[in-house]
Amino acid sequence: MRFTRINFSNWRNFRKVEIKLQKRAFIVGPNAAGKSNLLDAFRFLQDIASVGGGLQQAVNKRDGVSKIRCLAARRAPQVILEIDIGANDSENPDWTYRLEIVQDRASKPVVEKEIVERFGEVILSRPDKEDESDPERLRQTHLEQVNANKQFREISEFLNTVRYLHIVPQLVREPDRSTGKVNDPYGGDFLERLARTPKSTLESRLNKIRTALRVAVPQLKDLELVRDNRGTPHIQGLYEHWRPNAGWQTEDQFSDGTLRLLGLLWSVLEGTGPLLLEEPELSLHPELIRHVPQMFARLSRKRGRQVFISTHSGDLLQDSGIDANEVLLLLPSYDGTRVITAQDDDQIVALLENGDLSIADAVLPRTSPSNASQIALFGD
């Protein structure tokens, strides 16, 4: 299963987004165009569906409806999120889920509409008679309620497979900063997450990660998870050294690039659902970045896993296997950010048809600040 279409209105930077999705999506655009906010729409739906989550918590994490509602929305009060979910090789969706929310006079989120379709047939439409007799019910979605989502629990289960991990190396080195957090998307509990993994699964994943890290970090010979005297987990690597066993280092000595790559590789192996990645190129060598799209293409073929990647990297987009339909181009304007595929841009298509340019060469100039050279004058 994967996302096959999104239809968002008044979400963050976007007044209106409707676009079909492929198994991979490379999200590109200028700074502050909304790349992170586009990914956050999927995280928002996951937060609603997750155990211990729900609509109120998902909105509160984002500081209220007014913070997620598009500033360009003007008089339209609704925030609308609609997704199609289907089989990897199917053109028609198995499921359509639509959620419309507004805020009440107390600035709390309220469900204005919640609609579920199965193969085009409506199986849930809210508000219903029970909602009308008890409006407090509209403070929760049926998606988040086990006793209410039996007919479409497959949607909830699918949303719970969405994974997002954007390692902040300093949080991994100093996990006390994230004490009490579970599944922290920025890696505060990353080592605890590894430690909670069943032993056989952990060792299997670490074996694969060791092999990959030896390519990226030639001096690295071994990698293992250990606990200190207090029971706190640590990842340690053995680096080549002239003295036997003298090269062991723990995560507080790892480079940013090593920790980011470790997190990236782990997220690839963890789970089977859609994977959301923000700028995986950070701190990594360009030669490694050039091969990341191929890794995700293999992941898609072998495990049917969908991947969304936001990026500014020309190295990452140099891969000749990236199709123009896989590139989502964010175009900011005074009326909110538009989203199109590179295939829908005539100028990009014309450049690609010449055969001399890569996706990076054709797309990235569209995302560059028009007066970027002026930054060199800073301080004059």
C-alpha cells in the first residue's frame, strides 16, 4: 500500500495542492517554500491515527489550527487533508480519506467533515445524526477511535507505518536533552530505539549497516550497541589503530556525517511503510549522495516501500533514473505555494528532451534565489 494522491487545502504554505504520487518523490523548492510542511501533512495524519495520539494532540503539537492554516487562505476557515491509498501497481485507490477541520470559539480543533470511501463507495460521512445530537463527538475523528474505525481500520494501520527520522547529531550525543521522548523524529531517543529492537533483528540490521558504513567510513572496522554501568545504551565503532582494540569510539566522538548516515540507514531498514526524509545529503560526501536514489529505487522494488525526500542537492538529483514525474517542484507565490511535477513544467520538459541535462540541471535553477550573488556583499 502507498499514497497515490494528495489533495490539501489551506495547509501551511499551501492554499491548494492536488497531485498524483509515485513510489518515490523528490521534493525540491526554495528555502521556506514548504518542503518540510508538505512532509508534515503525512506526519499530522499519522499523529491522529497513532496509539495515544488523536486530533487534539496532533493539532496541539503544532500550536493550534491557526498555525497550520494557510496565511493566504483569507476567508476559508477549513483545513482540508485528503489522501488516496492504493496498491503499488494500481491506478485506482482502495481508500480515500478526507478530513476537514476548523477551530471553535475556544480555538480548539473541531471536525467539520470526515469522509471515507472504499473503492469509490462512501462508507463514512460525518457529521452524522449522533454527531448532531452530541457535538462534543466532533472533537475526535473516527480514524483515531478503535471502536469507530472497524470498517476502515486498514487506513489507520497504514498511517501508523509512516516513518520520519531526521537525525540531529547533537541530540544523539546528548540524549538527556530528550528524556522521556519516544520515537523522537529528531533522534533524541535514537539509541533507546535501537536498544528496544529484538536482539536478532538488531544484529541483522547492524550487520547491514556495518557493511555500508565501511564504504563511507573506510577506517571503521566494527559497530555494536552496548550499555554502560547505568544501563544507558551507546553505539560504538572500532576504528583502525596501531594499538589493538584502542580505536573504540562512542557516539559522542562520531562525526555528524557518520551519525546522520547511521540514522538514514537505520530508517531504511525500520518498517515497510512510507518513509519521509528531509535533506539526507546533510554532512555526507557528494559521492555517497549520488547513490542514494539508487538505494531507494532498490528499496521500492524489493519491499514496495514509498519514499519522500526533500532536498536541495544537485548531487542527489544527478541520478539518470529519476523520472520527471517523481520530482515535486514547489513554487512560492503571494497566494501560497503551488506544487507541480517536473513533468508538468514545459520549460523543464524541453530541457530534458534535449538529452544533455539531468533532472538536477533542469530543475534546480527554478528553485534558486534570483539574486543569490548578493549574499556575498553581506557585511559591506
